[in-house]
Amino acid sequence: MNSSYIILIIISAVGLIGFLTYYFNRKNVIIRTLSKIPNKPTSSLKTNELSKVSGKALHVTEPLLAPYTRRKCVFYQIKIQQKVRRGKNSHWKTIVQEERFQDFFVDTNGDFVIIKPSDHPRNYICHLVKDSNQSSSTFNDPTPKFIALLKRYNINSETFFGFNKRLRYEEGIIEIGERITVAGIAKWKTLSEPLPEYPYSKIATLESDNKQKLIITDLPEVSQNRRKR
């Protein structure tokens, strides 16, 4: 076979792999899926219909605190990675990957929708913008705040010889009051107890079913307004 054809096949294969990786990554799948679901006001939600709402995230109970920034939130994702070397090659190894969440409201102009993510079984897919990052390396000392975070996860910031490890940290959260978008199967629930500042006996919820998981994101591309920080 002509060497030029072999090169063309290799280039085409690499290009196809790159395209498929981009097309099917979680962020782009979420953007495409949400773009096909109409955004509805809470009052227009119909039972058992796949629906999407955008609004401010509010806590139901005492909110979580993000591990590094200590911001109040209802959902966070963090990742800590270390650069490791094998022979002549090196790569980033994930040493901590943590995700925590709680039930929360989406406030759509004064109407509430309650969202209840679950891990067992997992009933959602989620993509959060990673808006807080930290790193350290040989000539880049970690901040005291970053060191304190690493200690909470039993990670030493230095090697045996006292050099800084190459570490990086990323954090994404749903902050209290942040604008988010959630999609799921609409239901209306009767409240057993009244909610503060919510005078109605029923409340809307978005849920998962056997075919459809909850979709949760703070991506500004799928929200009507960008977040304000």
C-alpha cells in the first residue's frame, strides 16, 4: 500500500477519534439534550412530561460548604490530581474525586420546583462549571489554604525529599442563588407540611424514570441568563 494512503488513513482515524470524543463528552451531550427540551414556567409543567426549568438554586436544609472556597452550595464536584511519571512518560493521576449534593429548590420567578438527586441508584447526570482551581509544582508553592485542603484528604504536598509535588485541584459548585437548569419528568406532589414563604399545598418536582435521568447543570449556554458572581 502506498505510504501516502497509510498516512491519510492514520490522519482520518485520529480526526474521527477526536470528533467522537468531543461529540460524546458529557458537557456536549447535556447541551444537545437540553436544547431539544422546551423551557417552561413552573405553572405550565404537566405530569409525566419531560420538562426543563431554569432558575435560582435554593437550599432545602442547611447548605453544604465547598471544600476549598467554603461557598454555600447544594451540589459540588471536586478533583485532586498528581502528576506522576513512568519511565519517559508522565500523566495526571486522579487521587481524589468527590461529589456531594442535597435536595434543592429551583426558584423560577417565585415558583418552586424541588429536585432530589440520588446516588443509590444514581438518578442524574450533571456537569458543573469548574470555576475554582489551585495548583503546585517545584517552583510554585501551594498556598496555606491549599495545603489545609490537602491535609483534610490526607495528602502531603511535598515529596520525601521536601520538594513540592505537582498537584492540581478543580472545584465546581451549584452556589446558593446561582442560576441553573434542570430537566426531568415533571410531577406534582402534595406537601405534608407547608414550606416557608410558599403558600401552596402542592409543589412541582422533576424526577427520573427508567429511561430518563435528571439533567443538572450550571452551564450558561443552556440557561437564559449567565450566572452572577
